[in-house]
Amino acid sequence: MSVATQREQVDPRATRELVRATDLVKHFPITLGVVVRRQVAAVHAVDGVSFSIRKGETLGLVGESGSGKSTTARLVLRLLEPTSGRVELEGQDITAASGAKLRQARQEMQMIFQDPYASLDPRMTVRDIVGEPLVVWGRWRKGGAAQVAELLERVGLNPDHANRFPHEFSGGQRQRIGIARALALRPKLIVCDEPVSALDVSVRAQILNLLANLQRDFDLTYLFISHDLSVVRQVADRVAVMYLGKVMEVGTREELYRQPLHPYTQALVSAVPIPDPTLERQRKRIVLGGEIPSPTDPPSGCRFRTRCFKAQQICAEQEPELADRGHGHPAACHFAEPLELIP
């Protein structure tokens, strides 16, 4: 049974919105010159991304490398300043927040990083790593050591090993340490940036189950980023598909896997392995040609048109709106139609 299936009965709190991103844009300027620097171009990392996440929900953000997923996550956390757009946390605009309001918002949002090796300071003990947020926010004196021991136990680690250093643990154990650190301040939102991509397959399942249990026990909301749709299918309630800084399609887990509408989503779904050998041999595969265009000079109209098997003249002239064209969920394609991938 998938992680998301365990939450088929939606909790009433999940209908309340926790995060809303509206028209998020992030352009990184490219400059030339030594004495006088001038901007000659810009990297369009994120270009008008909008989505919402309800309380208790997991939103999966998927796409190839270079699609803008991680940049979007850092904009949500205010680790990057947006070029334009806004992010609201429980109705409060945190893109305009500063001082005490921003400090409060940052306590409510934490991140689990992709690399369990690089995200932990090798000079610090596990107790210091997990307890650092408590020290920074002045909570250590209120039973900090006991909280660290409890967190380590909750993520499946022995509290007696708190004096060890990161190099004494395996990759999966290090990721558990990172998860414990993210939980230290009892946040409402956790951004999971490819949290299992660097782990062995057997360890991935353990970490995904751990995240599901913690979500239930700590009333957490996840923004789960991954390029692997088979992983997202296990954990996400809804999925947003990104390509070259744009959202191509948004829907529930079942909608996107059973009835993908956008050609890009269809190509991604067709690459997800099926455990049934007979169906695997019969399924239709869509192989995308070429590479993602440069984000410094994205194509006109639809950004996916240079690799799309449905592209026509209108695709170069007019950018499709992310809208529901009568199929039950929105897709940014002029020719959005269901495609039967499995006969």
C-alpha cells in the first residue's frame, strides 16, 4: 500500500490552505564587465509559478533536472528573494515580511536536503546538529537535550549515539539525522528536496514510510520535490509537473497517473516502471528527443514545443494557459487530451 493511500480519508484540516504561491518569478541576471558591470541576459529559473498546499497534504513537485523545482522550493522558504510574485503562509505574505514576522515564519518552515553527506557538519556531533535550531531560537534551556533524545528515537536512531559524528553513520541514518533536525522546531511545513534520491532502494522505502508516520504524528505538510515519478506516486496527494520554470499540469495523484493530459506528463508517466511484466511489455512509451532548452533563452509560446510530439504553429505563437479544458484538472497545453499508455 502506498504512503498516500494510507490517507485516503482526508482529514478536515487538510481542506484549509497552509501555503499559496502566486506568480512566482526568479530571474538570475548574467552580467559582463569588470569596472562597469552590465546585465546582458538572465536565467529564467522560475517564470510565473502558482500553486497551493493544504494543511496535512503532500504536494509533489516533479520534473527533469533544470526545470526549476529546487529554486521554487527556496523561494517558498525565503532562502531566495523572488524577482516578483508572492508566497503566503496561513494567509500572511512572507515575501514582504521582515524582522520578527520573518523570524516567526522561518520557524514554521524547514527543509530536508538531498545529500545526507553534505548537509551535515562533519565537525559537529549528532546532538549538536539536531539541537542547533533549539540553541539558535533560545529553546535549548527548556529541556533541549531531552528533546534531541526524543527526536532521535522518533526517527529510528539510538539516542545513546548522540555523541557520535556524521561519518560514523550510514547514508540512510544520516538522512534520519537531517529529518530529526528539521523537526526540532515543530514546523508546519517541511520541504523535502529529493530526500531519497541519494539512497539505496531498500533504504528509500524506509525513509518514505518514516516521513509518512511523522506527517501523521506531527501534523506536517510536505512539499516533496523529485524527478522520480514512482517515488512521488507513493507519497503525494497532489502533483504539479514543472518544465523550464513553468507548471505544465496539476492534479491529484490518481488523475496524473491514470489520465495525464500534457504531453510532457505523458512522457514522464510512460517511463515509470510497472511491476507487471505483461503490462510492461505492452505499454506505450514516449521518448523525448533533444535536451531542455537554455533557460536564458526559452522558446516562444509553449516552452515544451521544441520536444513535443503534438506541437503545431499555434504552440510557437501563443503560450497555453494552465487551465481545465474539460478533463477535470488543469494542463498548460493547447491540445491537452488523455492518452492511453496501457492497453
